[in-house]
Amino acid sequence: MLLIYLPEITSRHQYVFNHIFGYLGIDYNFTINREEFIACDKEKFSYAATAVNSELHFSACGLLNESSITQFVPQIGEHLGIKTLFRHNASAAALPYDVFSAVFYMLSRYEEYLPFEPDQHGRFEATNSLAYKHQFLYSPVVDHWIVQLAAALLKHFPTLKIKKHQYEFIPTYDIDMAFSYKHKGFKRTMGGLVRDCFGFKCGDYFSRMAVLLHIKPDPFDSYDYQFALQEKFALEPIYFFHAGTYGKFDKNISPEQKPITKLIQRIAANARLGMHPSYLSAEKPELLSAEIKRMEQACGQKIRAARQHFIKIRFPETYTNYIANGITDDYSMGYATDIGFRAGTSQPYLFFDLAKNCATPLKVHPFAFMEGVFKHYKPVPTNQIIGQITPLIQQIKALDGTFISLWHNESLGTSAHWEGWRTIYETMIVAAQQNNS
């Protein structure tokens, strides 16, 4: 068991050390007693501004001793080819950066509590992040930092046992709008036909009519295809179903309608099911409880997982609302406008509420890729998209992390708007599962 000396022990220390050493599978104890630490003849290290004696030492910048949110701007560095935060020049330290503050800063999303310029949906954009500005958004730096810490520990304590992890691939789907034309009701259907006519959208008009007359399948109805892939590739996906009321950015059909209830029950029989809280719920958090109730009535089971519609996260309000409504697992940690690692990690972790300065029981599962990024925000030719995805997968595999992808039912459907994307998806699955034991 490691003995770790700290001048004081805070909730931030407890959180980040629990995360890191829980991941490494190393037992540890804290001490603030210098005499006890000096007298210990077993594996130990200090984490402070300066070393106690000549022991293994990691330099602390002071972030974890704080209890409030301040304009703490980390110094950017690099170690063994990996960008780092909280660089220092303490020659006696085992690493040239404060690894514990760096991990805490990224996992807590500290920068998202500071003033920033939101996008049109009130979101913290990828381009606002330190990771984007300093070119490490596409690298799971937190996972690399923990590996570097483990290497430093093993160099001094070669008998330490480090827990082994196994790479995992989790495909997920957001069901923003279950069908493009079907089951919309008379008012919405007629409104769509009128818009097609007066907007001179002849192709949309005839497509809509062909679906309504059962001549063609609904272009968003890709569920048989998805289930076939699940069987072919032995996938274990998670579906996040929108159950909010109709609005400008909330277009799904109510799960209280029988066809949608049947679809939800069919999905629940084939995969794990979660909530896709509405766009409006981000502005009116009281709506979440009604949406959860609607979903639970439709599927006949408790809902414990969620991913916010439009990835519209606000810290800490979104997550505190999740916790208050019984959500235990969040899958919103990623950007709507770019791929990569928003929190710098591919591993799940517990949410730390900076406003209350305490750890919470909500587990955050980061996603690395959403197909809509390359359709709506960073358009690239479809033949280049796999080249954007595979480096993420390769890094996650090398670090025994978890690759979570985010797709939508419409992108896997038959709409001409998404032509060719099924091939991209299947290629991504093969890449994600290749050499995966």
C-alpha cells in the first residue's frame, strides 16, 4: 500500500486520487504527518510544493487545495510527446508537470465553469477549449498522464501491481426523430405536405406520399438494419430516445403514441435504453422528470442513463438535474461540433461538482465520435471520414480505453442526404472490433 504525504487533504485530493489509483488498482493512504511519512520504510511519495526529504516527489501547484473556482490558467508543457497541463521547473519532481491537478482540471471541466462565449445553442464549443487551442483535443491526454504516472511509480517501486484493463467498444444511437414521415398525426403530416408544395420540394413531396401510401419505407426507419448489425457483429449498443414535447429543436413523436411505444419496447428487447432529454429541458430542467416518466411508462423499466439532446450541457446544472432525477450514467461528454476527447479521457469517471466542491455518484461516459460533426460542422468528403475516426480508435485501443461512437437512426437510413454513410458505419465497426479480444 502506498503512503502519500499531503500538507492538507481536501475533497479535490480525495476525488482525483480515488480516480487515478482506483483505475491503477493501487491501494493507498494519505498522511499529513511529516514524522509518520519520514518514518515509513515502505512505498511512499509526497505531493506538495516541495519534497519532505529525498523521497519520490510530485510537485503540487495548489489547485487541489482550493475550494472555490478561480481563473486558474495552467501552463502548457509536453512530456514524452504528450501535451501536459501545469508545467513546472521543479527539478526534484518525478514528472515535469502537476499530474494530479492536470487530471482534475480536465475531468472536472474546470474551464467550462469560467466565462466563455457560447454558441447559438448556449454550448461551450470545442474551439473554446484549451485542448483545441493547444492541439491535444484528439488525444486522450488524461489516460496518457496516468500511464506516465504509473511508469514513474514503477521505476521507484518495481513490485507494484498495476491493474490491467481491456479495450471496449460501445456503439450508441440517439433517436432524435424516430421517423421522418410516419406516425406524425394529421396536423403535422398535412403541414409537411403543404410546405413541400409551396416550397417547391417535389422530391420531398413524392417521398412523403410514397411512405404514407406504404410504397416506400420511411427513410429514418433503419431499425431492422441496426438489429441485423448487432447480430452480425455481436454489438451491445445503447439507445437514447427523445421523449420531450414538440418544439423548434424537439421533433420526435411522443412515446405515448402506440407505434412509438412498440418501437421503444422493440429496442428495449434488443439493447440497453436511455433518455435523450429534450433541448427545452436544458432551459427548463423541471421537464426532465416528466420525460423520464413518459419513457419508463413506454418501456416498462427504470431509466438510469441519459445523453442530452444537441449535447446541450451546462455545468453543473445539467448533471445536478440528472442526479436529482435518478440518472446514474451520463453519455453527453463530447462535443457536437468536433470529434475527440472533451474531458481528455476515454475512460468513465465520476462527476465532480465544482460549484459544491464535492464528488458525486454520477458516472460520466465520454464519447469520442459523432457522425453529425462531419455532416453539419466540419464537412469532409465521405471517403476521408474513416481516416478521421481510426486514429481515435487506435489511441483508445493502445491505452485499453473505451471507444463510444454516436450515430443517429436517420444517418443509417435510406435518405439521399446520408447516402454512403452505412458503408462508413460498417467500416468503423470493423476498425473498432479488429484485434479486439
